[in-house]
Amino acid sequence: MSGKIRIGVIGAGSISEMHFSSYSKNPDAVLTAVCDLKEERAKAKAEKYSIPNVYTDYRELLANPDIDAVSICTWNNSHAEISIAALKAGKNVLCEKPLCKTVEEALAVEQAVKESGKTLQVGFVRRYASNTRIVNSFMEAGEIGPIYYAKASCIRKLGNPGGWFSDVERSGGGPLIDVGVHVIDLCWYLMGRPKVKSISGNTYNRLGNRANVKNLRFYKAADYNAELNTVEDMANALIRFENGASLLVDVSFTLHAKEDELTVKLFGEKGGVELEPKLTLITEKHDTILNSTPQIDNLSFDFVSGFQDEMNYFIEVCQGVKTTLSPVEDGVEMMKILCGVYESARLGKEIYFD
């Protein structure tokens, strides 16, 4: 499929704005339809981006033959259902992370991809970012790896968004599945996507929503409700891979921490990398250790340009020019990891994979 790609966006909540905005800036993307359970919200996006078709039922959007591909920006509990329906309707799919809520759902989506012959791109946006591409180029040149250890933290001292984010039935989990998925996937991707051997995880729900805290602002979901909180405050895990590498991660919505923290570090046999808080390459030359800072536009992940790169890539995938960097198979593996952390925490012991 070459030429213009006609896009439908399903779900008009906060993250959808990154999709609408990015598609609107791509000359080969045509925003054709928007769907949301709240008609007024869908109409607002349609007016802002001159979108001709507005729906409140995603099935009606998928029945429109003038739509080539869809972005799915709904609650996590509907990702699998809508993805499968879209694939069966002959649409290419960009599904926001996480792919779904369970491994069983993920396998069903993977099967739908195989049967449809269409592409599903999982919204692992950080794979498409400029600093990730730069690190990949060093990896491919053999200047850093093999990577045998990685560690990542995504700590919010106060930042439970409430609403559907804190409702386990709709979200599938808290900070692990919402923000942890980004840093876990980024590390796993740059480590070469090794097969998981075992996971030892912990989750804690000790602080709750902390709506009582004053003088600190944080993002709140449109349906924010401080009384509804059935997800973890924080999670940590040690993930071991079959090739001997390991990944240590901790994430939180709320924690008695001095400050927010975002760190992503990878350690290889020939060098090391810090992607966050700013890109730094650690190498050794002439018996001297060097910390190298690239001269680039964004030393840390830039939200806007990262999504633009992701949407641009998806359009080229739909045109048949490129193959996605985040296929459904990786979405399945990531669900195994995320669900494995939750299962290990529930059982109170390390779990092993066949």
C-alpha cells in the first residue's frame, strides 16, 4: 500500500493527542475517523483536526472501508478486543502499550495478526526515539555489547493519576504496567531481546492515592477518583535471561522519595550506556575510561519528537516501506515479563519460564 494512509483513532483520551498531533504533521497520513465512548470528546478532536467521521462504537469505525489503519488509545482492558477486531477488518494497527492485560490475550492478538496478514505495531515509543537509534548504531558496530546487566528506575514521589489508571480491572496494574513497561522494554530491546529465564518480583500497596498531600501538582486522569485505587504503589523486580544477562527495575506511582527519578543504564563487555537522565556513552580507549556525551538535539527522551518518529514509522510500515520495530511477538514477550512480575509478587517467590 503506497501513497496516503487513512487513519482512524479509537479512544480520544489524553494519550490520543500525541497520535492526532503526530499524524496531522505527516504528509502521508490522513486523519479520517475518530471514535470515543464520549461523543463530545470525539467531536472536539474531529473539530480540532478536521476529521470527517465521528463514532461512539469502534465496530462502526472498523466497518468503514475508507480507513486503512487505526491507532488504539483506549483503556488497557479493551486493547486485545479492539486489536483483534481491527485486524479481522483488514486494518493495520498501532496499539498503545501495554498490548493488553494478560498473556492469554496477547497470544490471541498474535494469532489474529498471523491470520489477517496485517501488521500490529505495539506502542513501545522509546524504541523509535533518536537516542535509542544512536545507541543501536553503537551496539551494531560492536562498541558496547554484549550487554550482561541493565538497571532502570522510574520513580514518582507523588503521581498516581487515579481514574482508570488506578483501577486494576481496566488498567491491569499500576506503575509497573503503565510506566515500567517503557523502561523494561527499552532495556530488553537494547539487550537484544533475550528469552526470559526467571523473575523475582515484589509489589507494594502501602501509601494509596495520597490525595491528602498539598502543594504538589501531578497529572490526574479525566475520571480521577481518589477513592478508587486497586493497583500497586510501587514494584521492583530482578529479571534473569537465558543468556545469563539480568535486569533490575523499580517503578512507583507514589513513594516517600526525595525526588522523582528516571534512570536507564546498560552495562556491556566493551562499554556502557546511560540513556536517562541524559545519554552518555562509557568506553575505554588507550587504557583510559571515557565518558562521552553526544552532540544531539535531545540527550533524554523527548516526548513529542518520540511520538512523531513512532507515527512516521508506522505510516511507512503501512505503506510497505518498513517493517515495524515493535511487532506483536515482542508485545507477547513483554506481557510475559509484566505478568511474571505480578505473579512472582503474588506467590512471594521467584518464578521460572520453560
